Amino acid sequence: MGVIAPGSLLRVSAVLQIVRALRFRVWALVLRLRLERLGGGLVLEVAEVPRWFGLPRVEVDGRPGTLTLRIGRDVKLGRGAVIDLADGRDGTIELADRVSLQNGIRLQPWGGAIRLAEGVQIRDRCELKSSGELRIGARSLVGRNTTVHCHKAVTIGAHVGLADRVAILDSDHEFDGSDVAFLDQEVHSAPVRIADNVMLSTNVMILPGTTVGANCKAVVGAVLNGGDFPAGHLIGGAPARVLKALTG
């Protein structure tokens, strides 16, 4: 069997990159035409064609608004991603340089924005939903099967680690015990803020109105049900409380 020359391998690699770039552009064109046919639109800003293993499937409920999609350099898209658009609402997704989306990610910009800063990693089967302003800071990691639901404002700082099955919510429906269905009752919302270099362990839940200071760790299963947690502390319990100060 003959040896393949390095130059031939480089040429094959270059051809494959061109083909993948063309397929991405075709995907974008088809998406644009589809959204326009339904009464919506697409604003696409791409610094560099992403490294993709599968192009996102776009689900549309009714008549979409305009989807704004910004993609930086060296972005990775895994298989089975879904972009879910709400009826009559614009949505924004920003993927900064070196953002990595693994497999089965669901992005729901339902009238809001999902902004992922440089180097953010979103692992398998996560759901990010926003009708407000959802921001995740640089080099943060979101573990598998994690859910972040933003009604108005969820801010996650830089170098934050969310382990598997974390849930972060800034809103909930009122429930007064009457015959009125919970979906028809008022939505209560309060901002969630997680500062830099925070670690949230497996199955942690962050509820509306919670602020977590920098350099904190929440232990497995903690439920942070609103309030301020000072920087540099270990947090645990349900409802959560400060357990002890952490030393650097």
C-alpha cells in the first residue's frame, strides 16, 4: 500500500473545509428563506464558519419574529442542537469566540437574548431559555442536563462551573390554591446573579432573587431560595444557608 503524501492530505483537508463552509451557507440561506416565508427574518453575523458536527434544527411555533445569530471564531457546534423560536417574538443568540456547544443543546430565545462569552462550554442536553437577558461569562462551564430559564435577567459570571443537573430560574407562576390554572396566574420574577468563580455542584437549584458572591461553592442538592450569599463561602442545605468561610 502506498504512502499518502502530506501535500495530498492537506489538499483533502482544504476541500473538506470548503464543502463544510458551503453546507453551512446553504443551511443559513434555507433558514432565512423559511423564516421570511413565515413572516420573520434572520440577521446572521459570522466571524468564522463554525466547526460543526451537525447544523442546528430550527423549530418555529406560529409566526416567528427576527432571529439574530452572531457567531465568533473557532466556535464548535455539536450534533442535535435545536433553536426554538416563539410565536411573534424576536430572539438573539450570541456565541463568542471559542464557544463550544456539545450534543442535544436546546436554545430558546423567546423574545430575549442568550449571550455566551468567550470560551463558554455548554455540555450535552442543556436547555437555555430566555425572554429577557441571559448572560454567561467567559470560560464558564455548564454541565450536562442543566436548565437555565431567564424571564427577565440571569447573569452568570466568568469562570463559573455548573455541574450536571443544575437548575437556575428567575421566575415562577404564582399559585394561590384557587381554581385558576397556574399557567393563567401571574408570573413572579426577580433577577439571579452569580458572580465570578462560583462552583454549583450536582442538583443545585437557584431560585428567583438569588445573588451568589464570588468564589463560593454550593454543595450537592443545595436549594438557594433567594437572598444574598456573601463571597468566599461554602453554601448548603434546603433551604440553603452559609456553612463556613472558604480560605484561598
